[in-house]
Amino acid sequence: MEEDIIINKVASSGLISFDLEELYHQGERVIYDLKDNLFMGMILKEKDFREFLKNHDWSQYEGKNVAVICSEDAVIPTWAYMLLTLKLQDFANCIVFGDLKALENKLFYEALAKINPEEYRGAKVVIKGCSKVPVPTSAYIEITRLFKPYVQSLMFGEPCSTVPLYKKAMVR
């Protein structure tokens, strides 16, 4: 009786699975809203703001990822954002101007900037599609842009079920 041998065709295909989820920064995400520093909810007084910056406990932002916004319709001078950043920078992992979506985009962009696409030269790469954490569309765009000049082929999904995206043309 002949034994049925199960062959894992995915494993033997030479596909490299790239999981963007692995680039997810585990640090807490918080919003710093400058509305809390406004006088009467309308204006930012430089003297009061500088006093706040001097006395506030900035250590509460240790290792956190901070999105800086002003949810009130107020004119905030650019220098106020700069002063705030100077205080946060000693503690926070990442600081952005914008909402939590902008923060997530920045965290993934920084992680992707550390990848050496040369390591994937000539490879058949599958960008994993499912994840347990939110991966912004911008990360998929950036990894596609990074990999295209190097990979033999680029796919999206899971190794057992992929959507072909790109295949390098054969040189004759």
C-alpha cells in the first residue's frame, strides 16, 4: 500500500511572507489637545502657556506616542506647537501634529524606513493582508513603493491565497 505524502506547496514555493503587523509599535497612543491651554477657550496666552509648560509633569508621556491637536476653532501660533514639542520630546516615543490616524501613519512610516529592501532582491514576496492590529493603508502603499524596484514579484494576501500585484518583466 502506497503512502499518501502531503507536500506543502506553499512552503516549497519560495514565497516570503512580509507581515506589516510586526511593525506595529506597542506604545500607548494619546492625544494632547491644546484646547486645555486656551484662555476662555479662544486664545493662547504666551505667558500662561510658558508657565504651564514649565510646571507640567511631562513624565506622564514617557514612551507614549502623542498626537498634538487643537479641537477648538482657535488660532494657535506655530511657536506654541514647537514649545510643546520641546517638552514632549524628552519623554515621548513619537510626536505628530494631527489626529491618531496621522500618528499611526507616522509610526508605520518610521518602522518601514528601517527596512532594507535590498534584502528582498529577486524574491517573491507576499504582503500579508490580515492582522490583529490596525495597519493603515499608507503602510501598504509605502511597502509596495519600497519593494517594487527589488522584488521578482509582489502579492497581497496569504501565501495560500494571493492577489498578484506585480511581476518583474523578463529581460531578453
